[in-house]
Amino acid sequence: MNGKDRIMTALQHQEPDRVPIFEWSINPNVMEALTGSRSLWKFVETYDLDAVCVGLATRKNYVSGDTYYDDFGVLRKESDDYHVALKHVINQPSDLSRYKMPNPDDAYRYDNVRESIRIFGNDKAICVAIRDVFSFPRDMLGFENLFVNFYEEPELVDELSRMIVEFSSRVAANLKALGIQLVATQDDLATNRGLLISKEMFCKQLLPNYKRLVANLKAHGLIVFKHTDGDIREIIPEFIDSGIDCLDPIDPNGNMDMGDIKRQYGDRISLKGNIDCVCTLVSAGLDDVEKDVIQCIEDGAPGGGFILSSSNSIHGGIHPKNFEHMIVCAKKHGKYR
């Protein structure tokens, strides 16, 4: 089997020849330490990962060396891991009437996707990250204003969520036309101690639009990953009912146990995760990395429907050799009999 075959077999709740390996993002410094290159495509090829995840391209309007406005008008600061929002677009409801969404049909937006297809063809699965119904209102309003507006201006939050549903649904149509089969909606809705908002507020304010987004993605024939860190045990059934195909990353630091989640939901969705990227991949010994990989495979792999990855991403604090050893051990111990 090649990488794409493994990923697609796992997503069909079947057992491939071995457990597939797939990361959302890999810090350029970690890649350079292991391959001498900061190229994601070279890393995926060198270490024979089974899939690659890319985001849509953005045109950056720089205002200083590492600070820029993105396509959505959000002021951001560049970094190797996450481009932090510094200034937001919507400060009051009246700002929304003057705001214009970017064009999802702009050809440059899909440059990374086309390059991935050119390099990997049908050998690797290609997943594209798209905007979600929580992250977009968060970036437009800022965390504090978003939480206030859940109560004071719920119509504003709802309209922002609807806007990104329309945008991402059009993106989905374009991705399908390019031959893409996998998309990931990436939002962090929880901390290690629980949800950022109450379950009731989630179900009232965000879930209806998220269901619309997933329905639109599925209507285009796409397979949907849902990513959120933290303890989301309260709302896993809601995510499953929305129609997602795979949940990630089953955060071990958020009281999410791979074995428990597999037993409860493994017959309904596939699972991706969950080697600890806070301690194990940062500072543990190689023997501990191997132990965690073995445990993760024992918990998640039986019967298929499992993809091995870190518990979030390969960020800048990851020890390169620990990440490398995770890959080696996953291939060593992840073979199905």
C-alpha cells in the first residue's frame, strides 16, 4: 500500500498494511534539523509520511518586518508555529456592514494544493485545512469580544459563522474540482479543563452552522476531519452527529484517553492522535517515546479506523530526534497482522 491507500483504508474503518502516520503541521526548524531543509514536501517524502496537510495560500500585506494583514483583514505576526492575531476587524456590529469577504475563487489561494498534487499525485493523501465556525469569529472579533458577544450580540456571532460557512463551502467545491478528497476543519474549542464555552452555548450558537458546513462538505463528496485540542468529551456525540469522519487529536493532556474514546465511538468515526507533544515529544527519552507509541497503537489501531500522529502538531519545542523516533516506532509496531 502507498500512503494514500493507508489513509483511505483507515478512514473506511478497515485495517491497512500498517497504521498510517500524518501530521497537521511540522515546525520548519524541526524539519531542517532532520533533513537540512525547511520544505514540508521534502520532509513528508523523506520520512515517508502517509499524508500531507496544507492550508490555503494568503496574500500578505506587510506593515513591518514580520507583521502583516491577511486576506481577511486581520493583522498578524509571523512565527514558525502560529501567526498570532494582533488586531481584529469587527469592533462593533456596524463594522460588519462595511466588511467584504475575500474571494474564495482567487486562483492563488490554491497554489499550495496544486503543488502538493504535482509532487505527490496519488502516492500520498492530501488534506486541506479550511476555516471553521469558531476560529473565524474569534479572529474577526478577538477572544474577549467573541465571548462577550455570545451573550450581548449573538446575531453578530451567528452572521460571522454563516459567512465562513459560505466561504469554506465554496472553497470545498474548488478543492473537489482539483481532485482533493480530504479536508480538516481546525478549531480549538477547549482547554485541558473543559470547553471554552458551555455545552449549551456551543449547541445553540455554533453547532447549527457547523452542521451546515459539514453537510456542504459532504455534499461535495469530501471526507471531513475535525480538529480541536483539550477536553471535548461533553460534545463528542454532537460532532459525530454532525457527520464528521475523523476526530483529532484525542488530547491526552485534556483527559482524553485513546482507548476509552475508541471503545465508545470507534465504530462510528475514525480517530487520529495522540502521542503527547507537551512532554513525550519534547523532553522524554527515546524509550518513553516508543512506549507511548506502542500504547497508542494498542489502544487505537485494532479493527482499523486509526491514524497515528502527535497530540496536536510538531511545534517548535519538539525534540527532532523524538519526532523521528516516533515515526520509526510507528512503522515498527504499527503493522497489522
